[in-house]
Amino acid sequence: MKHNESKNPKKKNFLKIPTFPGGKDAYLKFVKDNIVYPEQAITDKIEGYVFVRYTVNNIGEILDVEVTKGIGHGCDEEAIRVIRLMKYEPARNRGV
């Protein structure tokens, strides 16, 4: 046994990270219900995926939204707009 290992390790209470209310299916439904395909993308027949990175703070607010891989023609801006509409459940640590 290593020096820092114990025979009876304590169970740790980790921080419950912020989650989207309803889980992944609710997240996908929210995006589908709120996204408006940009007119410029329709006109130019643009299709594809926009990859977005963002931070969720401890009270469930969206911060630091950035497109990591976009397709342009208004799609990147629309993805950012929809992400900023989201609200996650707050983080919890040992019930607080």
C-alpha cells in the first residue's frame, strides 16, 4: 500500500456541476425550438454544424460563448444567440 492510501477511504462529496434542466434530450429540444435558420444561409444554401464552447457559472448562467468551428452566413451568430438564451440548474456542493 502506498504511503497516502488508507484502508478505509472516506467517500468524497464532489461538487454537483451545473446541468441543463431535463438533461440532454431537453437541451436538444431547446436548441431545436429556439434556432432560426439565418436567411443568408438559406439563400446561399449553406448547411453544416457550428461548434460552440461556453462556460456555465455556479448559478447556471452562460458565459464566454465562442465559436470553435463555424460555417458563417449568420449561422455562427445564431448559434451564439441560442446558447446565450440557456439557463442551467445551479451548482451544488454538499446541498449548498
